[in-house]
Amino acid sequence: MQNSKGCLYVVATPIGNLEDMTPRAVRILSEADIIAAEDTRHSRGLLSHFNIKTPMFSCHKFNEEKRGGLFISKLEEGKSVALISDAGTPCISDPGHRLVNMAAEAGFDVVAICGASAVVSALSVSGFDASRFSFVGFLPRTKKDMLKTMAQALPGTVVFYESPKRIQATLQIVADEYPTAQVCLCNDISKKFERVYHGTANEILAQLDENPNAQKGEYACVINMEEMPAETSGDEPDALSLEAQLVDIMVKTGDSLKHASLKLHANSDGVSKKEIYAAMLNLKEMFL
């Protein structure tokens, strides 16, 4: 490893099965001067398994900016720093991006040591076209925000993480709103309770009910938002919603349809004038 200039290595580690650790990752972690780990207690077992004795320092979301100064100072000394998260590729729904940004802005090389990623693994077994996809991490808690996040992926494929405690409730929302959408649900990837489900949300919910281990292990969910009939894609509900909003504004304020459309456009995020105009025409056809 070249130490004439400090280098930050972003090292992917297994998401479960230790056989997924690459020889290059083992070498980099062994040769690095220090390791920046999301949780040193968690990573100690990994390093011990591969007989890696490199000193570790914590680097998690609560201390990343403060601790970043230590790692940057090591880079300035010409030393190498290896960044790891608890599992998988750092910075993907895990801490580390602040340290990477600090190192890059300071002019140090940042090198990716490729390896396991739950997002990529789930996509690879989904059978869906992954030439265009959206990864949204963990979905928002509320149904409204959850649906808004998923709708932003239309058309295409959306990938998200979910906890075993919430997965059935989340899938029920998908079943209600997108009943024909095809889903690939990956549970406990590369670990003891690994299982991959394919089908609609309702079909997968039935399979989860029959699996006594459904509440064990984290989930990565892939939804194909591309091949849905127009009536389930969200187009018609959105148009009706705009019409209802226009009528509501007119009733409450006494405004004309034109003035109601201006107010709706001013107070609606992501709704175009063209969509509102189409809703106005629909209303005129209905009532004039």
C-alpha cells in the first residue's frame, strides 16, 4: 500500500456470510494504518475472523464530523484510513459520506474497495429491469409520505429497506395502492433465514403469514413500478384529486375556476400547470 500520500479506502464488508469478504478487502484492512468503523464492537468479530489487527476508531452518525478531524490528520501524515460500516458498502444508508466528502475536499484520494451491497443483491435477484431504479433507503413512517416517495419512482423500479416489524404493514399499503405491481422481497440476505419472495404484494403477504421466521432478519424490497396498468399507476387518482381540490377552493373562497387554479398551482408542489389545466377542462365538461 502506498503511504507517500494519505488515502481513504471505502471498504465493503459482508452483509451476512463471511465468505463474501473479498481478498482485496482483507488486504486493505490489514495494511491500513487505522480503520474508521461504524461500531467497533460489531466489527471486532469480523477483524478477528480474518486476523486483522489494525487499530479501530469509531465513526458513526453521531460523531462523524467531530471524529473526522482525527482521520483527516492521519491522511495529512501520509497514512491510510479504511472506512467500514457494520455491514455492506459504507455510505449506502450508513454513515461515512461526511468523512468521504471531507477527504475529497482536502485533496486526498478516495478509493472504493468493492463488495457486498444489499441494494444490488436485491436488484440482481428481482428479475426486473434495473437500468433505471430509485433507492430510497428506509421509507417514511406516514402512509402519505410513503406513497409520495414511491410515486416519485414512476415509471421504473424502486428499492427500499424495511424492518421485520413493519414489513407487513408496508406491503399492505403497497397492496392497497398498487395491487398489480410486481414485488421482489428479500429477507435476511446471505444469512440464516434468507428467503426471496416474488409476486404481488398480496401474494407475498400470504407467504409471509405462512413463514414462522418472517419476523427475523431485515428486508430489502424491490417494486417494479413500470409494468402497471394505467388505472393503478396513480394517473387517474391524481387527476380526480386535482379536480376535487379545485372544487374545494371554489366552495370555500367563492373564487372562479380560473382563480382557484392559480391558487392550487401556487400551493401545490410538483403539480404542473398542464395537469391543473387538464383538471379544469374535466370540470367544465362535467358541469358546463
